[in-house]
Amino acid sequence: MKILVVGAGAVGSYYGGRLALAGHDVTFVGRKRHIEAIQKHGLILDSKLTGKHNVRVEAAETLYVSKPPDLVILCVKSFDTEEAARSLRELIAPQTVVLCLQNGIDNHEVAGRALGSHRVWPTVIYVGVRIPEAGVVEHVTRGEIILPVELSALIPTFESAGIPAKTSDNILGMIWSKLLLNASCNALGMMTGASFGELGANPSSRTVILGAVEEVVRIANAKGIRIPGEDYSAQVLKTCESLGPGLSSMLQDFRGKKRIELDALNGVIVRMGNELGIPTPYNATLYAIATLLNGTAQRQT
């Protein structure tokens, strides 16, 4: 299968790297330093679960393809989704499948408006990965992907690459389930520098997590979203435990002096709360503090 990874950061490099190891023709598009290191030395895929591998993939800073890909894995940050989707218009074929492996709840809708909703699909991933240096992706925990039930034919592709995969007939609810984690823990991890495991184990941070989770649940209920499960706070704390030493993507971006996805994770909850008349003090506080921290850091660079 010919696969194009757009936004080959930690997540894209991990999933694309595993698919390349399984024999697929994978091309990365990403940031200059990471791409140049991959071009020179290959991608170093260092997994605490499956060992270290040197993976040879095509890599470039800008989009190009010799022929349309069968599969596009879209891993750009939420604020870059529209631009990335527009740039793909002339490069993909009618049969190309586009998967959004991103944080946030509406990336598939944004990309679908540019590329056609019939070919763009949401997914949910749970994985602990980071880029400790250019050309290296470190995998510390988990790594599964949840696909819409309509894409069940892709399950063998991922599983043969060592990526646990399953489908859901309620993928929108699964996306909101992931938002429970992201809204409650991503910015909190950035502020504190704590891992997911540390956030879930600390009584004070648990209080904040549970408050933020409850706000997301109230908004989902008001919008008619069916989030799987019942005890949502317990679900989030269990996920924190399973992610253990993993660091939130917002913390990694903050440390790397990159733009953070705050609006897609906490900002969207605050905005929807205002529209629906539902108070969101926990998310509003996380949003305000993270915004100020990020602004201060940007001014100091």
C-alpha cells in the first residue's frame, strides 16, 4: 500500500514507521530538521515495547507524490488541518482514504470540506510517543487505533504492522471520549510538567481532572453526543494510568516552543459552554493559565 503521512511529528512518525516496517511504501512530510535527519540516517523507531529499528522511508518538507497514495495519514495540528487538506486536493485519487489521527473533535469535518467528506474519516488513537531528537521517535506506551466501522477492511493493515486496531460504530462518541482526556489533562500536563500517570495519581490534579471531565460530559449531553461508558471520570483516570510516563502533546509542543492546540481542546469547550449556557470554570481556568504561560514563553524566545 502507498501511504502518505502528512505532519510527520511524533504520532505520524510512529504510525508511519510501523507501517513502513511492515513493508508498505511510506512517504513522510514534516518539519525540516526531522525530515533531514530521516533522509540522512533513516527513522530511528525506539519502542520500549518492541525494541529499536532503523526504518527507511521517503521524506520531504513539502508535499509531492509520484502517484496518488492509497492512504493518507493526517497528523498535523488542528489549526493546520484546513491548509493541509487544501494542499492534498491535486495529489490524491478518488479512491484515496484520508485518516485524521489528530486531537480535537472536528478535524475530519474541516478536511472533509476541502477533500470531500466521503474520503475523510475520523479516528481515535491512544499512544505515548515523543521525538527526543531529530530523526528519532520514542514510543513509551500503548499505540492502538480505533477506526469507523466502515473501514474494517483496514484492520489487517494496521495489525500486521503491530498496531492494535478495532472499529467502532460510534466513532463520534469515541472522539468525544478522547476529548475527555485531552480537555482535562493536556493543558494540565503542560502547566505542571507532569506525566499522565503523575496527573492521575495526585489527589489535587485529580480534582481538576474530574471537574474538567464533568464539563465536557454536560456539553456532550446537551449536544446529543453519546460518549461510550458510564463512569467517565474513572475512564479518564484509568487511561492516565495506562499512559503512565507518557507526556501530553501540549507539554511537548510547549517545551519545543511550538504553537499549542489549546483552542481545539479547552477553547472549544469554553466556546460551546458559552453558546449553550453551561458553565465551564475548570476548562476556562485551564485555558486562561495555559494561554498566559504560552504567551510569556513566546515573548521570552
